[in-house]
Amino acid sequence: MILKDNSTNNSQLTKAEQELIKLKNERDAYKNEVEKAKNTIIQKDFRIETQEMKLQRMTELLMAARQELYGKSSEKSEYLNNLIQGELFNESEVISALDSDSDDEQDKDDNSEKAGNEKIRKPHKKQTLCTLPSDTPIIVNDHTNEVTPPVDKNTGKPMVVVGTYSEYKVTYTRKYVIIKEIFPKFGPEEGYEAEDDEKNTFIELPEEKRILKGCMIQEEMVAEIVVNKYLDFLPLYRQCEMHTRNGVPISRQNMSSWIHKFAEKTRPLMALFRKRLLQCDLINMDETSHLVLMENGKKSETTHCEVIQVGTCDDYRVVVYTFNSSKSAEALAKLLQGFSGALMTDGLSGYRILAAKGLEGTNILKLACFAHARRPFVKIVKANPKSKCRIIVNDIAKLYTIESNLRKDWDDGVFGTSKQAFNNKRIELTAPIFTKIKAWLDVNIKIAIPGSALAKGINYCLNLWEALISYPKEFFANPDDNLAERFCLPFSMGSRNWYFSDTCIGAEDSSVMFTLAQNAKLSNINEKHYLTALLRNLNTKERDPKDIDSYEDLLPWNINLDDIIDTERRILASVPDITRTEPYIIRGGLY
């Protein structure tokens, strides 16, 4: 009986174990299904996240394209224009400005409905007055006898002249003037009889020879050709056509030859410009492409560039254009050989490398441009006015406001003559804003989608952070590199008209002409007067090409242009020879 009970218990235990195993198997099966479901959810979440990232990128591109095609430009957007000009806003004002800017179109529609058919008048634009010097030539046209006197309504009789009314108009006409150069001709004393093959008359020319010896064109005209091409962006072939229409056929080859001879003679002066550049406390640098067709007699396969350097110090400001074969750190360092001071540039890696390694004996405080750092965030705000990037755009604008106010205080004598006091105050005022910007960047880089415009903008700032916040240490520095970009713009605009240089020699000549013309512009003197003065004085006997300091008086901030201005007045006052009936035949000569 006892054995039977034991067998029954064993049987029941076996069934319970089987049920337990079955339940465990079911549990494990459910766990596997849950894990599969979790994995499926994770995969779907990843797909959703990926699609959202793609959607956000495409939305950014779409909004940016829409803004570029149909939206307001930064010049017409009150909010962005104020930020660029350095207006100071707080956060609430930024939001309201953005909201009002985005609602402009709706406001216009509402106003148009209210106005009905009434024409909306634009605000009157203040007229820009034309001011000419008192010695400007004037022609008087008297129309007194061309007008029929009106009839007086009261008396029925013709009115009489009781005074005059005058208006001034401005006209411009290209004027060709012939310069007659007279030189003494020498011969033997009276009574001397020369032999048959003996030359007994001699023409003695001045010791100071012209750069364009024997050329039929005077220096003023060559200077105008240079100004027309490198400041007014008029290619040589168009100038050739213009002169030909006016009866003065000048070939493009001759113009190119004159420019090349001029550039060759200015090599010592260019070396002096570079010497003065490297003596400055601050150099702003930028670069742009310079296309060259032929190199060493073959089709060029090298990407060339034009490097623009603007130096600033207490006594002067100088700009130098250089045709360069590369943007590498080694090539850029050769343009800064031995320089010790601050260098403001964009984010090109070559600048960072040369500053970090001290290439070519440089000792550089590297500065970076906030205008470049701000650009990606401004684009995002333009595409999406509600973007969080408006905060960092606003903070960067505060830096410009501080700079503007401090420069005004300096001009008013608040800091006396102490540059260090100015720098210390600027460091004090900008430090809290730098801290706030850095905190914003550190937080948002963690949530920015990799590869998005936001992530690229933040990474740009973080990679250059030390250089971005160093400009307060240098008195002449500003938050951006716009000074160099302003001098880069004329070259870029000119290249749209002549597209390329034929050879590297022509490219180097262009760099020389841009340097000369833009330095005259930078020193607030007439560019044509300055170039004319160089053409007349580069070849004088006191110049020694081996001693570049002998060209010191030809620098634009030192040069005297009185003789050039007097000559121009004589040209303007010139009149035809009324006794001459035959046309002039102009050729080259000895002088």
C-alpha cells in the first residue's frame, strides 16, 4: 500500500515537472517574441530617425532655396540688416523682430485691402548732391532770346524780363590733347664746315628718360588705360574699340606692352610695399582664384590664386596683391616671411598651420573672422526665422556693437593714447559674450544632426574658437576680416570682365597694377594722378633699383602730386591751334 502511494506521488510529481517545463518553454518563447518585437521597434525607430534627418536636411535646403529665389535679401531685411550693422537687441526684441519680419507679406496684403484703389506712396529718398571743384570748366548757354515772352493775364500785354533763373548741368566728353615736346638741337660753332660724312647736329634729350621711351602716348593716357581696366573693369579690347571709334587706333598688344613695361619698372617699389606691409602690427589676408591659361608654354594644369594682404599700423595702411601658385601653408608663409604680429584670416587650414609652426620665421597671433563664423547661422535664420540660431546671431551682433562704441570712445579721447587701456576694456566687455556663445555651441553640437548646416556652422566655430576670441588683444583688429574681403572684391569683379590671364607674367603684372591703384585709393588720392606720377618718376636718376628705400617718396602716403595736377589743368585748358589747317600725324620718336 505504501509502495502504491509512492508511485502515485511520483507520477503526480512528474506531471507537475512537465507542466513547469512547458510553462518555462512558453515563457522563453514569449521572451523571444518580446526581444524580436523590441529589435523590430529599434530598427523602425532607427529608420524613422534616419528619415527625419533626411527630411530635416531637405527642409533646410528647400527653405534656403526658397529664400534665395523669392525671399528678402539681407539688405532689405530689417532684422538681419540691423544685426549686421551691429544693433544691440535683447532676446524678446529679437523674437518680435523676427515675427514682424516674417509677417511683412501679410501686413502688406492687409494694407492693400484697406487702401483699396488708393496709391501707396514710397518715402521720399534724399537726393545725393553732386559737388565739383571751383576750377571745373564751365560753358554758359543763354536762352534769353530763345523764349517767347508770355502774355500777362491781367493786362493782356507781353511780359518783360525782370531777372534770370539758372540751373547747372554736368556733361563729360572724352578729350584728346596733343602734347608737343620741344628739345634743343645743337651744332658746331658758327663758321665750322663739316666734312661730307660728318654729322654736325645733335638733339639732346633730358637725362631723365621715360619708361615708355619712343612711345607716341603720354603718361596720362597710359594711367587712364590702367585705371579703366583695373578699377573700372574695362578690358583692353573694349578700350581699343573706344579709341578706334574716336580716330586714335591703339592696338591691344601695345596696351599690354605698356602695362608690362610699367610693371617691370615698379619691382623695387613693390618690394618696398611688402617691406612696409611686414612692419605693420596687423595683417588681414584673403585669397581668391586667378585663372591662367598658359604656363611655361603649355596649357596650365595648376590652380592659381590671388592673395590679398592689408597691413595696418599707426602711420599708414597698405595693401599688396600677389599672384600665388598655391594656398598651402608653405606658399602662404613666404608672403609673411619674418612677420611678427597679428594675422586675421578666414578658416583656411594653411593659415593655422603656418601660425602654429612659425614657418619662415613668423611669430603670429592668429585671429579668425566672425563674419565667416556667423554666415551659416544667418542663412539658417533667413530660411527659418523661428530657428534657435537667432540667439547666436544676436550675440555676435553684440560684439559688433561693443566694437563700434569703443571705437567711438577712442575717437573722442576716452582712452587718451593708451592702446592697452582700449584692449583691456574690450577684453572685459567681450568676455561674458564669448562665454555665452561657447556655452550655446557646446550644448547645441550634442543635439545637432551630423552633416546638417547647423552642425557644420557649430563645428566651424569650435575648431577656430581660440582664434575667434583673440581679436580683442590687438588694437587694430576688428571682429571680422572684411577689410581684406573689401580689397578682394575689386579683383573678383574685374575677373568677371576679363575672365583669365593668358600667362603667369600677365597675371603678375595684374597684381602689380592692382596694388598700385588700390593703394592710391586707400590713401585717398586720385588713382590716375598717382599712376601718372609713377610713370614720370620711377626712372629718374635718384632711383637705385638695388636700394628700395630710394623709392620712399613714391609711396602713396608720401608722394607729392602738385606737378601732375598742374599738368592736368593745362590739358583741360588747352585749345586748338587756329592757324593750322593740316591734320597732325602722330608717330613714335626718340623721347
